[in-house]
Amino acid sequence: MADANIEVLTYGFSFNSDQGSFGMSTNSLITVGNQTIVVDTGPASRRAWLYRALESKNLTPDGVDVVILTHMHWDHCQNTDMFRNSRILVHPTEMDYSRNPNRSDFACAKYLADVVDNMKLELVSEGDKVIDGVTIVETPGHTKGHISVAVNAGSETVLIAGDALPDSGTVKRGLPTNVFWDVEDARSSVEKMLASSKVFYPGHDRPFKLEGETIEYLHGPNNIEVINSTEGLGTTSLTFTVLDARPVNINMVQKG
Ligand SMILES: [Zn+2]
């Protein structure tokens, strides 16, 4: 069996501002033999970056065999329409909900499901094998039908976690930063992931490995350049605040 190779196409970050969320998800590329799988497609604001990242791997969107969507939040799936030839894999519960999302759910809009419904949609659930060495893991809580992807990469199982484990801080908190569906489900999903793997590709952070309690980042930029123009004095200053920890946000829980 060929070993799976995992690369990051666009790195995820937990960026927020007092004017809105940057919503940058991790979009990964799994290669097994000549098969290619993209996990999450990211927000429209990063469409050109995603395209260029594929190009740098000598790929075009049309050449990608499979796209797995961890969940139907805008910042993870807005570029799915780029992949016209790909099988699009989503959990049935996630699809059901996203076809008729709660009006108060600001991260999930019906048009996202409309796009996917017009593509080569396939519903997947716990234990489904995408190809040899790539398996679906159910990790609900952040959303109703969230999934993660377990990849056998050499001697290790790597978990492409999505927002069930969005950042390294989730390890300590035991919860993702945002819970949109159910807090207890989200907690159980974190426990399940930590029990099954030591290497994580989080939804909004760089990939890391757990060595005991210690978090060791594997790769990705640790500096980000924010560019703003003061031409015409439209914006006079930017402030950048780095938090030691983020509180868990459960204000938008939709279950009920
Ligand atoms: Zn999300």
C-alpha cells in the first residue's frame, strides 16, 4: 500500500477583528499514489491563494479526485465550486442541516448547500474508507455533522481535524473555540481525537505534534504580514492583540 502524503495548501489561522472574522481555514492536500484529496476549500477571500497552492503542486482543481468538507461553514467550503470534477464528501447530518440552517446560524448559509447539491456529492460517515489509508472520523459538536479525516502516514495516524480541534489550545481547553451545535458532543469529539492520534492538522492553526503535554508545531508561517494603506488617511492605525488564551464561545449553539 502506498503511503499517504499530507501537505498544507493554505494554512489556517485564528484571526478575528472588531470588524469581523478573517475566517482562514486550513486546506490540506492528501496524496496516495496518483490519487489526490483536498480537505476543505476555505473562504472565497483565499480563492486565488488556493489556486496558486495547487498550481505549485502541479495540480489544477479539475485534477483533484476527491474533496472532503469537514463541515459546511463558509470559511471551510466557499471554494468548493472550483472542483467541478471531484467527488465531494460530506456527512449526511451536516448536509441535512445546511440545506435548512437556523436563521441565527451566521456561519452556515443555504446557498453553500445549494452549490454542493449541484456537484458530485457523496455522503460519508464514521469508518468510511475514502481510499486506502484515508478514513472518515465523526467529530460532531462544533457543527451537527462535523467530520475529521484520519490518514495513515507511515507509522503515524495523522488527524485532519477541521474545527472539531481548531487550534493547539483545544488540547488544554478540551473544547474547540467555537461551538455551534452541542458542547458535550464537542467535548467528546476532542477526547476521541486525542485518544486516537498525536499529530493534528487543526482547522485554524498550524499542524502540530503532541509530545506528552508539549505542543510541537511542524511547519507553517509563524509571522503574518498585515498590509494596510494610509493613503488619504482612511485608516489611521491598526492594533494587533495576541491573546494567551481564548474563551470558548458557546453563544451561537444552535441545538434546541
Ligand atoms: Zn467552523
